[in-house]
Amino acid sequence: MLIDPDKPNDEWEIEVKAANLDVAYGKCERLRPENYPVELLNVTQRTKTPDKNGNFKFVCWFRGES
């Protein structure tokens, strides 16, 4: 769904753990609500060192209509 640029919108972030950026992107895409106009703006890596399971922290950046 596309966001109407004339309507007010909110931006938020959600943190996920993943082994790499591609896996994190997939997790972020699955977090998007299906029946609500939300777009995934970006996925960024928050940590440089993996945890004991080999995962890094990533941030999913979203924007949606208010």
C-alpha cells in the first residue's frame, strides 16, 4: 500500500536480531502490517559484534499514516 503524502504520518523503529542484513530485511518486511499503509524506510545495523548465537542487532525504520 502506498502512503498518502497529504496525510500526516508517523515514523518508528523496531529492533530485530539477525545473522546478516538480508535476513534482517526479511524479518522487517514480515513485521509490516498487511492492512495498514506502512513502508519500510531502511534497515540499519546497530551492533558490530555478534552475540553468542552469531546474531547482530538491526533496526527496522518504518513510516505509516497517522
